[in-house]
Amino acid sequence: MGVGRMKIELNCASCGDNNFNLDHGVADHATIHCNRCGHRIGTMAELKERVAAEVLSRIHKNDFS
Ligand SMILES: [Zn+2]
């Protein structure tokens, strides 16, 4: 039994694009903006938390145990 692949989508709340500007770096305090519309996505730390929460909720739903 394999867990397989998990595709996590993080989209801009404003335009729905997932092309983010990482010009400010990838440190936790770095601010991420949307490449398309310039909307502030959040800090890298916030992004990591969103990805972690998404992964945990999917694992929970699929109950791999
Ligand atoms: Zn956008």
C-alpha cells in the first residue's frame, strides 16, 4: 500500500494564479506576492503552515492507518 502523490495547490486569493514571486527570498519572514496581480499571499512561514495544514487534513481524511 502506497500513499502516492499529493499535489498541494496554493492559489492567489485575488486572481487564482499559483505563480508566486519569491524575489524576497524563502526565509520564514520573507513576503510572497502574486506574480500576476501583485496580491500579498503572505509570509513564507504562513505558506508553510498552510501547506502543512493541507497535508495533515488530507492524511486525516484518507486515514492511511
Ligand atoms: Zn494574483
